[in-house]
Amino acid sequence: MEREPGKELERARKIQQEPELERKRAPGVPDDAPGDTAEDAAGDIDLEHMALFGCGPAYVTNRNDGSVSVVDLRLIREIARIQVGEAPTTPAVGPDKRFVYVSNSDDNTLSVISTLTNTVVETVDLNAGGFAADFPWGVAVSPDSRFVYVANRGSSNVSVVDARRLAVVAQVPLSAGGFDIDVTPDGDFAYVCLSGVGSMAVVDLSTNLQVKTINVCDAPPDIAIARRKPLAYVSCPIMQGSVRAINTNLAEASMTSITTGGSPGSIAFNPDATLAYVTNLTGQGLFVIDVFRHARVATVPVGNEPRGVAVSDNGLLAVVTNTDDSTVSVVDIRTNTVVGTVQVGSRPWFVDIA
């Protein structure tokens, strides 16, 4: 039997029907908080284009203070800070843009944030109902926003969360602990980075079973799957400083790697997957890879220890988390220049854009 959602969840869904909504600001984030004004930003970013064609706020997990920063990318400023669970790690915005799902690694929960009210409307216990999860890390949402998949590093499995019931309904055993996870655009398969074994797990989501293992590199931490091509990139930071490509139609890795140098971390494609953006964990740069040429073509200077990256749906901006600086860099990817830096919470980890 499906349980009734809480009052906050009902309120969030009701507000979705209203034509306008003033987003909540977090206590302690004043109107004159650091960050460019809209007028200042207009010289660098086509704000009208962004408003018309989709550039929602960025959601940034702050691992040390148990919060998520909401960054308005038109104003280039933090507009809210939301308390979630302990050691929030990965935020994943559902394709319908209604909710953000955040893994909390130290208390084995999943926080559900309404993008309309910027409040936590539910906290899912990943160990409830007879299921077992330890140290949840990566999060991905099915293309129809119906299910949320959480890769668990400590328990070597994937929790399957029903996004309507907001409860774990299944569990996928993995051959090793799971780091990052992504889902193919057709929703048929998930790819999971496996810790310590140098491979990827391929999960059949119709049966919730791991059906294949792909050898890629030592301890791959991150994967990104292109939306319009049968292509995934996997970062290989240990000893290699490279990115490995996977054909998601064949579930096979490329024979060669793309050299980036440094220590590649998170990856994000632009909307048509002609370019990929890769953070350098040991430097101050965002690598730009030309997908057709299989080569790194640029490096954008950002902050210290850049870790997470996300690209807006309109293909105008990339947002990079700088863990050591407790900032995010907003990059205009048309010119590969930083157009704003925003102070967020303590040790920002990963980011997604609504």
C-alpha cells in the first residue's frame, strides 16, 4: 500500500500548479549577499536567453556542514541554504525539475528537496523496510522521474527508491562498492563506478540485476552518460590522468583513453555531447574535451580543488565546486571564462542544475 505523503510534500506539489512563486531565502543569507547583481552579470551572460530557454538554480552539497546551497545562476548568488543530513554528497535533479535528491553518506538517508519551496519535504531512510544501505554516494533519477537510484559504497548495492512512495522498494547487489551512477536516456540500464576494482557495473533496470562488468581503470570515481549519443565518459585519476569512453549501445569501453593530465574528477557533457567538462581534483582547472577529436582542447582556471561540475540545459553555463575554497565558479562555456564566483557552505562536493 502506498503511504500518504507528508504535508510539506503536498504543499510543494500544490505550489507547482501556481503560476508564480517567490523562492525562500535561507536565514542569514541577506539580500546584499556577495555575488554580482543581475545588472552586473548581464554584461557577461545573456540573461534573457537564459530565462527563456532554461537555466534553473544550481544545487550544491556542502559536505562539512550538512547543507545544500541554492545558487541563482542569473544573479550569480546564493539564494538559500538548506539543512539536510550528515555529509551530503551527491545532488540529483529529477528530469521533471520538481525535486532534488541528495545522498547523505554518514546517516544513510536520502533528502528530498522541493525546487519550488527550497525545503526538505521528505527524508528517506535507506535502511527501512528490511533493506540495507551503507555510505550512499552517487544518485541518479530515471528519465521519467519515477525511480531514484542510490549507489552505496559501504554495502556494495544500489537502493531503488520509488519517487511517489518515497521509500526503498528494491535493492541491486553489486560486485563491489558503488561510487557514481548514471542512467541511460532510455532508462533501460544504469552504469555504476565500482570502488577498488577498476571496473564499471552495468545494471539492467528491468530486472534490477547487475548483468555485466566493464574493465576501465583503477578506482573510477565518476561517470557521465550523454543524453543524445550512445556515449559515456569515465574519469581515471589514479596514475593515468585520463578519461575512458564507453559505447552504451554495446556496453564496451574504448581501447584507448583521452589524456587530460592532472587528476580528473567529475564529468559533464554539454547538451549535444560535442564537448565534455572534467574537473581536475589536484589543480585549479576545468578541462574541456572535444568529443569528436578525442582530445583535451582547453583548460579553464577555476578555484582550489575543483570537484563537481554540471552544465545547464541551455548549454550556456558550467558550475564547478571548489572544495578547498568553499566556493563555486560559474563558467560561460561559450567563451570558457569564469563570470562569477559564489561563496557557499563548507567544503562543497558535487552540484546539479535544475
